[in-house]
Amino acid sequence: MKRVLSGIQPTSESFHLGNYLGAVKQWVDLQKGHETYYAIVDLHALTGDVDPKLLRARTLASAAQLIAVGIDTEKSALFVQSHLPEHNQLGWIMECVASFGEASRMTQFKDKSSKGGADGARVGLFTYPMLQAADILLYQADLVPVGEDQRQHIEITRDLANRFNTRYGQVFTLPDAYILKEGAKIYDLQEPTNKMSKSASSASGVIELMDPPDVNLKKFKSAVTDTGKEVVFDEKNKPGISNLLTIHSAISGVKIKELENEFAGKGYGDFKMAVAEVVVEHLKPIREKALGLLEDETELIKILHDGASRAKVTANKTLTQTYKALGLVL
Ligand code: TRP
């Protein structure tokens, strides 16, 4: 069985519909036929400013939502990155394999550090990709489901693994990026040419999983539509309607073509209501389940500890092989 590993930063108390349909749903689907490891990468979140109370709340909220959307903690090892010191241990080794030059060329580092200036950017932002490489390589992952923006981080992971294997002997599996399908890209309801994102200028175009149903219903009702009146998929001329079609189809499983037929002759208003209902009904039980899990933190943390102890078996094995290959005395 192929191994899958992915990580998500606990950057918000609620996933939005874009995270859910883009990334998290694929995590759920990949559980079938794969050995899956999913990490809430709290150490990566420390590369930015974060309030400790919020970090804690977001870590638990992420776990609760992952379980609520269908990560089966019997099947998958769902864990918090900081519960496993092996990530830091292999992270250091990867820092000693990576060159200063290649780390400096990472576009995410360049983008983020250019905003805050040299004194604003943490060293952890610079070493971020080496910690991410460790996340992946510890589990000998074959596949890493990520968004397009993470392609370069998977590339450097492969380079580091390959360099290590060549220098010190075969230890690491070279992972492949499993890039999320274009169709799973969800746009902002108010600015349908921008990706749905937590950094949107206004919250009114972003559907949050943890928001109450009436809040989300309202957001769909006021979603931007386009000129004309036909419900047809045309990303160029009808980005708003196309986005709503994508959302409906992703959740209902009904093909876009069929949706176009179903809504032929009906107005945008009817269509928006239908999308709203499909989404809101789908999210209701998810939100309720997540809220239920968050009610008992002790139990939720126990589930995460259990995931960590299962992940540890694999992580430990890899770390031991790595140390041996390097000549570290065990
Ligand atoms: N850098 C990833 C992101 O921002 C998060 C991440 C950390 C990750 N470690 C990972 C993703 C390992 C996949 C595998 O989305």
C-alpha cells in the first residue's frame, strides 16, 4: 500500500470551503487504498506571529474539523507535529543536507521575507522547507497531497532525500507531489476571480465550516453573479456562476452539465438558493460533529496522542536508520 502524508497549518479556527473542497476532502478520499498520515503542523505555524491562546484553539479546532469531515482516526494516523520530536530531529539533519543557496531560492521564503524585511523574517521561515522535508521523509511517503503552491517544497524534499541517499546510502523514499485538481479550486463568492482565502479583504465571500448555517445561507444569497441570466459554466465571462456550479457539483456529486440542464430557464436567484441549500445541509452535521468533539478537549487530545504514538513507530524507525547512516553513535 502506498503511503500518503500531508500537513496543514493551524492558522484559523475554521476551515473555509476552499480548504475543504480543495485539500481536506482529498485527504479523506485518499484513506481508501493508502496508508495515511496527517499532521497538524503547529511548529510551522510558529514561523509567523501567533497568539498562544489562538494557536492552541486552532490546533484543536483543526483536529476536530478533520475528524468531522471524515478523517478516520482508526485508519489514519492523525497527529500534532510538535508531539513528535522526531520532526525536529530529522529537520536538523535536513538543514545539514540543504545548501544555503537552495534554501535562499525558495519562492515562499523570498515572498514572505521580502514583506517583513531581514529583521522581520524569522530564521524558522528560512528553515521551513527542511522541517517540511522531515515531515514527509520520516514516514517514507510516496504521495504528498498539496496545492500547487507547495510544488517547490516537494521538489526540494526530493532533492534532499536523493542527495542523502547518494551520500550516505539508501534511506529515504522520494515522494511525489499529488497536486490537487484544478476543478477543486474554489473562488471567493464576492470576488470570484480570487481564490477563496482567509486573507480575503472581506469575510462575506468566504464560507467558513464552523459558521452557523444562517450566516452561510446569507453569504450565498448575496454571492456575486454575472451579466446575462443563464446558468452556464463559462469561467471567463461568468466567473461567479461558474464558481457556484463548481461548488454545487463538488458537494452534490451532480455533474456540471446536468446542473446546467436542471437550471435551464431558471434565474440566478433560484440557482443561488439551491447552491446555498446543498452546501448548508452538507456542512450542518460536520459543524455539529466538530463542536461536539471540541466540547471534550481531554478526549480529543487523547485521540491525537494516540495518532502520535502510531506515527512514532514509523518516524522512529526512519530516524534510527538516518542516524546509523550518518555514523551517529546510537
Ligand atoms: N507548507 C504546507 C502548507 O503551507 C504545510 C506543510 C507542512 C506540509 N509540512 C507538510 C504539507 C508536509 C505537506 C506535507 O500548506
